[in-house]
Amino acid sequence: MRNVRVIVVAVCLFVVPLVLAVTLEMTTNPSPGAGEVVVTGVVNPSGQLVTDDGKAFYVEEDDAGKALVALNGKKVQVKGVVTGKEDEKIITVKSFRETT
């Protein structure tokens, strides 16, 4: 009976927190490449990246996003991660370059 108690305590102290930590990590950090895209479009005055076929992406307002939005009216190629719903997609910019 004592061995069973030791095993139960060990599982509660070590295994359960490990499983919870791994589960939390998987839900908060998607696997590498998940949602990554390369998008070519024009930056509009509303701070969106609009593709030739009319898809619009709001640009995340971090440092890279602010630098991208500063290219208002320019055609750019953006590599980033897309989140949000179909009508409210947000792109977090990883890198970008101006194109012609």
C-alpha cells in the first residue's frame, strides 16, 4: 500500500504539471510555419495590406508593422504570420521588401 501512495504522489508532483505545461505550450505557441504566408500587395492609407485580388490584411502595430505602414501607397512583399477571422485578418510582419 505504501508503494501505491509513493507512486500517486510522484505522479501528482511530476507528471501532471509536465502534461499541463506541454499542453499549455502547444496551445499558445503554434508549430513553426503555422499561419506563415508571403503576401504581395499595396499598403493603403488605413494601414492595411491589400493584394491584387482584393484580400485585405490589417498590419500588426509593432515596430515592423509600423515600418511597413510607412510605405503607404507602395507595393510590397511581406512575410509574416496571419491570425484572425476571414473578414478581420491580421498579419504580424516578420520581414518585407518593396517591389515594383
